[in-house]
Amino acid sequence: MPTDAHEEFQRRLDLARNGGGILFCGAGFSADCLNFKPDETLGTGAQLLNLFNTELRQEPPFKDLQNAADALQDKIADNGMMALLKGRYSVSEVTSDMTELLRYPWEAVYTTNYDDSLEIAARAANKEVEALNNTDDPGTKTPNLPIIHLHGYVHKWDIHNFGESCVLGAESYSKLTQVNKWLDRFRSDIDQAQIVAFVGFNAGDFHLNKAINDLTGLREKAFFINRPTAKADPDVTAAQKRLGTPFFIGRAGLAATVKELLETDAPKEPRLASFSKYTPTPPATTVPTQSQIEDLFLFGKVEPSQLARDLSNGVSEYHILRGTMEEILSSIADDARIVLLEGYPCDGKTLLATDLAYRLSGTRPVYEIRQIYESVLNEVADILHHAPNAALIIENCFDLPAERLASIARQFDGQEGVLLLTSRAVAVDASPAGLASLEDFSSFRRIPVARLDDNEAHALSDLADQIAGWRDFHNLGSDARLRFIQNTCEASLPHFLMRLLRSEYVTNRYREEFNKLSLSSTERAAIIAALFVAHIGENAPVSFLSNAMETDYGAIIDKFDAKAANDSFRLVRRTGEIIQTIPSIGAQNILQNLFSDSDIVDAIVPLLHNLAAIHRNPFEQRMFNQMMRFSILSDVVTDSEEVDRFFEHNKQKLQIRRMPLFWLQWHMAKCSEGDISVAEKLLEQGYTEATEYERRTGKRFDRRQLYDRRAKFLMLRAERANRTGANLFRDFKDAIDITYKILLQDDPQHYPFETLEGIARTFDALGHQLEDGQKSLINDWLTNLASYARGRIGVIPAGYQKDKAQAALDKTGA
């Protein structure tokens, strides 16, 4: 095994002494204490199969464990089966290396073994433990080391729980509900671990493998400890390499490593799961190549050494150095401690945050968010305790619940540390509650990513000149190109990229990249999924797409690079635990041009079905909601039959069918299609599901979006159905009443202002169809509503929401 793998193993083992070490013990851990021969067939299934065949005196022997278990169960019943297993799986003594392993400060120990070898070893190591059976509550918290028996524990079995606890093979998982709940905890613990040491586990258990399918950075932190052998089983080795790194040092070799490590001082670095420490890359020694610049613009592929070179030399030869960076650094020097960086998609916030990390790392440690876990508040506290002046970077901060974001920010207000936040200035992210919670802090500063100034526009023009497609796309002289950026593109980087990334040249470049590989249907779906998430505006964790696709997404990405040989695949790639693609505008371009509408629907529907069936973390919930939105889908799927198929397929899933906002999205699709009668029925179904949700949960459902869509629909119906007289009067009255009620509620957003603008526009178009008295009343009510809206706009946070609301008011003439 290469030295660097051993070094990484020891580094992680040392780091996890502060927490985050998980020990997983398979059949090989205690086989020698149970008098099982440690041969190549070692494993719980093989042991049990031999035992059951012996008890049955079965000739020829069963080859299927479940058949043997069923036959023995019929013969000796639960009592006999329990007595047999208890007698065989009770250990009288353990080896010294087992004891040594239990001296390590593991956070949790998981095992598929029935026996008590771990508990005996812990007692010998003078360590207090809590043995947990798989019928115990998975939410159990103990002050002692938990030893969790996923397949059942002999000393907690009795005649009442044996049948629901004893896992006798793959079939048992589907029958034992509580066991599956423990697998969720197992998955969560491993996801947040610093290191996972698998001892005596050959990675052959399908259900366990499914539970840990490419969790956050699993392969970097999972190590399989196998017994020393001159010739390793190639199938076992291959299975383990898919999940981590195999070592052939044996239990004794691991124990020796642990013993040596515990004789040294523990590291002082805090345990991190949600954050990773930023390490600056040395500056490049050569100028960036044309290929590197084009890769950055077209594929979003960053070369960190070139970023560092630009920053070190104060030049924009690889990327644009933004003046906003100096504004932020000056604010920090003037005691700003919580800084929110706002910008539109593709505004360069991530590059700017990376530049800031590089600059700040010269004077303080910098930590970047990688994935939010429940431990995030404790991690922040630990980081600041370890390094009070630390800088933390959290991108897309409003993905966090407002109260949690405020709790993080509170730890920085008026202190030495710096909290740098980014947010997309789009409706879904413009969280009034989250923003309001930040504005309460005296050291909070809100800094938008400004439009390009003259120097930045010049830099963009020079950099774009390195892109072959730019010359074809806009064959202009340098002055004309500059005017194009400043005037036509309004000095906006997103506007410029929208024109560039949707050009024929770029589309052809994307097509060339896509055609590098011969893709299977699973690989095509994997690319579509990643691009769809990028189109929403996110780079997804590997674990999110692995969960959503129920497959090892990281392995799929690795296959892309292997197929591309020396030329890595640039459309979808993996950076640590994050899947990265091209910029969101380019992702939309590819989905529109390289895939059929049916391809996209076929890829996204199964993802939504899989996500619907699991307990979703905040990121998964956000993606689940976003992937269901008609406005997101309609950017890349325009065929009305495919749009209908998308919603029809999702309707089949109970968890989705019960969502009021699912019916709202389908209603919007039908409105766009012009099918007014069906759209009205779908909206009514949304109201029905809202009522049913309240009955089922006892919680109030926020109907504001349903109400707003009702008001908008009334105006659409009035136009399309040619409503007149009393019917038209009632439509206007109801729409005005609904909009007033929405504006009256706390935290109004931009959409009721847009509804007001729609009512005013429809009144201008159809008001002549009302009687004079009716027309006068509607005009008065509409004037009063507009006046009230002018007063309410003051409570909307500045930025996207307020700009959209003000634009709508301006169109009404209010």
C-alpha cells in the first residue's frame, strides 16, 4: 500500500481522538474467539449457514442462508433458535489486541456480530460502555461509549424480542423496521466521522453497503482492516476499494498503531464535520494558459494556483479581481464581523469568497462550510475556542434556518472572529426572517456584488479575448467590446455570461465534451441530475445525489474520468465531497440543447420519488422543493406532454401527492398551457390537500401562495374566458380582497405586488366590460390597495425582493 495512504490513515486516526472515530466490527473481528476457522469464506452468513446445516444434518447442505434459517426455525422454533445462537455467540475471553483497540476514544462502535466480545474487551480496557440492541431506541444518547449491535445482541434477546431483533440474512432487513431505523443512525454517524475503521468486514453486505453509499468523503476516511495474507482475495479487495482503502495489517496491526498513537499528545485542532480548514495553494509560477481561462469561463473549472497568482501579483490575468474584495477587507478592518455578500447567479460570489479566504488566511485560520450537520453550532464554538480570530465562510447562508443562522452569527458579533456569508439575490433565497435576524447585530454589514467598474470591465474584455468563441461571437475591436460589456450587458457579469454561454460556439464546445464518452443510461441520468441541480443554482454534495439516485454517485464520476483517460471530463466532476458542473447558465444551455425533454423527465422523476421516501435534511428539502417547481422545469422542458408526464408520474407517490404546493406547481403548468378548467381543478386540489395536512398533523398550513395563485388565476380566467358583468366584477373584487389580505400579513414578499400589477393591467384591458358603477367601485378599491401597497413596501428587505416589488408598483402607476 502506498505510504501516503498509511499517512492519511494515521493522520485521521490521530485527528479523531478529539471525536469522530467510528469502529465497525464484522464477523472477522471475533471469529477466532468463537472457534470459527478464519478462512476466505469468513462472514456472518457463511458461519450461520454452516451452523444451521450442521444442526439440520442437511444433505445436500443448503446454499441459501434464508432457506436454512427457515428450515431450522420450523424444527426448533424461536426458543430453540435463540438458545442455539446464545450458546454459540457468547465469548468467555478476548485477545489483548481487542482490548487495546477499545482503549481508543471511539465515538461509537457498530457491529453485525451477535456476541459480547466488544463488551468484554471494553471491560478489560476499563472503559464504560452501553450495549445497544437493534430493538432499542435509535435516538438513545448515552454518556458511555455505545456499542450498537445492528444484527442483534445475544445478552438482550428474550422470547419477546428475538423474532424482531435477530438478523439472519438480507431478507431480514425488509422485515425488521427498527433495524432500518438504526441504519439511518449508522449512516448519520459515518457521514460526520473523521475516520471509519472496518475490522473483519469484507464489504459484502449489500444492505450495509446501500446504507453507506458514498457518504460525505467516505472513501477518503474509510479503512478496511483485513488479516495479513500473502494473496488477498481480489473480489473482497475490489469491493472494499469501492468504499475505502483496504489494509492487510490484521486486528493486531491496528491495535499496535492505536497503542503507539495513544502514547503521544492528542492534537489540539477541533473536530470538524460541517467545516473544513482552508489551506492556501501556492501561486502558479507561469501565466495562465488560454485553455485554463476558457475552462474557467465555460466549465467553471478553477485552477487554485492561478487564483493565488493573480492575488499575489495584484493582476487579473486569470480571473477578475473584484473591488468588492477590498471593500469587505476594509469593513473587517473597521470591525465588521458578520459580512453578507449578495449577488445574482454567476455573479462570481464563490470566486470572490475563495479570494477572500486566500487573503484572510495570511492573518487568521479560515474554515469553509462543506455540509451542514446538527453539530454545526458546537463546531463553531470549538473553532472559536481554538482560534478566537478564525474566519468562517458559509455560502448560500439562507439555506440555513433563520434561528440557526442567527445562533452562529451571535458567536461573532463584537468578537475577534469573522463570519463571511454569501447569498443569491433571488426570490427563494431572499429570506426576510433570516436577514432580519442578522440585521439585529451591530457588527453586521451587507455588501452587494456591484456591477463591473471600468477596470473590471477592461479585465473581462481582456480575459474574454482568450476565448476563441468570444472572437467569433462578437467580432469587434477592443473599444466596441468594452462598450458591449458596459452598455449591452449593463456591466453585469451574469448578463455577459448569459450571452457567451448561450452562444453557438459554447454549445458546440459542450457537445464536444459530452461526445467524449459513450454513456450508459445510468451515466446519462447522472449527468442530467447534476446539471439540473446546477441549473437551480447549486453544486450538490456527492451524498445528496447518491441518496437521490440510490447509487454510488462518486463512483460514476470516477468512471467518467477513467473513460476520458488523460483528459478529465469537465461537464460534471468531483471536488472533494462536492459535485461541480459548468456555470448554471451553461447547465441550462446543455439541458436545452443536448438532451430531449423526455430524457430530463425520465432522470428527474426517480430522484424526486427517492427523495420523497427519506427523511430529508434542510439541503435535501430545499432541493426537493426546487426540483418540483414548474418555473425550474419549464426552463428546460417545454413539451406540454412531457410536462404533464412529469406531474402525472410524481402524483403516483403518496408523499408528493399530499403536498399542497405540488398541486400548485401543476396548476401553474396548466395556466401556462392555457388549460383554464383543469388549472382551476388543480388549484382546488391544493386547497384540499392543505386542509388534509392540517387534519393529519394538527399544524396550520401557510396558504399565502395558494391565495396568491387564486388571485392571479382569477385575472387569467377573466382574460381567457372573456368574463363580463357580475362575474367579472366578482373576479376583480375577490382578487383585490385576497391581495390585500396577503399584504396585511407579516413578512410580505414581492409576489403580491406583482399580483397587484396584474390586477391593474387586467382592469385596464377589461374594465370597459363593467357597468359604470361596478367600474367605479373596482377603481376605488384598486386605488386603495395600491396606496396600502406603497406603505407596505417599506417593510420588505432591500435587494431582490424590494426591487421586484417596486418594479411591479411602478407598472401600476402607484
